[in-house]
Amino acid sequence: MEQENQMIAVCGLDCSGCDIFKAANNPEIAQEIVDWLKKERDTEVKIEDIRCLGCRGDRTKHWSPDCWILKCCVDRKGLEFCYQCEDFLCKKLNEWAKGSKEYGAALNRLKEMKKKIF
């Protein structure tokens, strides 16, 4: 059952479960991400840069403002969610969903959202 306080991204990811989303209000999580990026990716990031307010938020504070899904769905097609696209389920989104358990769950969430609408 979906929780009422969920914030669903255009791709179906549940933002409310994302550490980057939580980092905006939790300095400990933000610091863990900064430390992980330094250790695992040899990337220096300031703690204040670990922010994302979701796909519909301020793009200057979005973790991935250049996300291909965001650009396709919102910028090019003016949609709120991928399932609203006439090309849903496109090959590119289907391949993306194979990339991780979370991405697969996101795709399934979009399919369920589409079922509820249509």
C-alpha cells in the first residue's frame, strides 16, 4: 500500500526514501553522502550541495538536473509522470529499470499508477 507522504518522481522512484532527498533536512545523512562520494568516487562535494527537492522542485537544487528521464518527460513532453506518455513503456525506460532493484520498483510503480488512471 502506498504511503500518503510519498513523493513520487517522474520516473516512479519514491523520493521520500532517497537519502539525497532526506539530506536537505538531515546533516548527518548529507555528511555520509559527502564522505561516500569522496571515498568511492574520489569526488569532492560540499555538504550544502547534497540537495534534491524532487523533479518538480528548483532545478538548481536538483541532484540530477540533467536526468534524461526528467528532460524527456517534463521538458520535452510537458508531462508529470512517464506513464502519461503515449510511448510508455519505451525501450529506454525499460532498459533503465533493469539497472537496479529500485529502478525496477519505480517502473512497477508507474505501471500501477497507469492502471489506476486508465
